[in-house]
Amino acid sequence: MNANKLIVALDVDSPARARELVSALRGIAGMFKIGSRLFTAAGPSLVKEIVASGEQVFLDLKYHDIPNTVAQAGVEATRLGVSIFNVHAMGGREVMRRTADAVAQCAESEGIARPIVIGVTALTSANAETLHEIGIADKPTELVSRLALLAKESGMDGVVASPQEIAIVRAAVRNQPFVIVTPGIRPAGADPLDQKRVTTPGEAIAAGSDYIVVGRPILSAADPVETARRILEDMELVPASSAAI
């Protein structure tokens, strides 16, 4: 896995624009995220193309279905050659366990690399009011803590968690090896847009994030390359002893 902790979200509507960004940010971004928008527009062929070019892909489709369907989707993601993909932790223990087992078996039997499989805890666009609307009485921090522990117990390699919950996740899994991928990242002074629980790149790394995901602050910048470089610089200013990885 790339030591570069910056994942650039290719939240664009066309393969052509995605290719432009990959070409421009090659060697700057450690990985590229393909989510629902681009995957729906371009399909798995673009994932294969980017992987074949030597870049790493985080497939962010947040699989949430019955256990067999999610497990088999995980197998197909493994065959695409992605480095990370995710499932909704709220799918429960069986969904996560069967997916982790199916992915490991596929990778071993077909001689291909096993991706990191992570659980989605609570979306960074959600707050306590959002959770209440769908019948969840827990605060976001309580929900994330419980789901992170369930994900670990179910065989997941880590979770997606907001910057504010990094320490909570580390405490929940008692500092066992566990990957935390952190969206909701905004450079200092940037508009949070529809994100509710955000922080800066350096703050996320200092708190113990393994990877940060940045989309619109880079994609909408006048100079995406320079913006990405500044984000890397912010991350690199964090003393090594501060990052609880």
C-alpha cells in the first residue's frame, strides 16, 4: 500500500475528466477514489484502466444489501484490482464477516492482491439530527464507536470515520491494527459545504488517520495540482510522533 496518505476523490461526471485529473495528479495523490457518481457514469472499465496505469483505487460504493449480494460484490471489487473498498457497517455482522471471508478466499484462490475492506460508520454529512430522523437515538460518536468495534470483530480491516471520531475509533478497537480512512477534510478556511463533521488535513493526520479523502477542495480549485501539493505539505508538517497510526 502506498505510503502517501492523500486520496483524491474523482467525484466528476465523465471518464475524460477523471483521466485528466489522474494524469495531472499522478505522483502527488497516493490513491484515487471512485464513488457512485463516476462509477455509474463510467462503470468498472474505468476502474480497471486506472489500476492498469499503475495507480491505486479506493472503490467507494458503500455496499449495503443482503449478505450474499455484498460478499459477491466484494469478490468482483477484488477482481477489479482495487486497493480499498467499503461496505456499510450498519449492514451488520453477517454482511461484514461473509464479505471479508469471500474476499480473502477469492484473493488466495485466484492469486490476486487482497484489498483492504473497510466499514462505513456514519456519513460525514450526518449529525445527531440526521440520525434522529431515521430513528437512531445515539449521538454520532456513540454510533461510530459501536460500529467500529463491530467492524473489527467481523473481520473488517478498518472503517471510514469523520475526523472527530478518529480517537473514538482507536479507543474502541483498543489500538489494534485498524485502518481509518477520513473524509470530511477541508483545508483551513475552506467552505465545509454539505459536510457536518470536518477538519484540516494536518489535524486529521495528527489525530491518527491513515488516509484522508479530499474531493471538491481540489477538484474545484483554479489549480488542482497546487492545491493538492499544499494539502500534502500540511500533512507533512505533522510530527511523526503526533500521528497515532
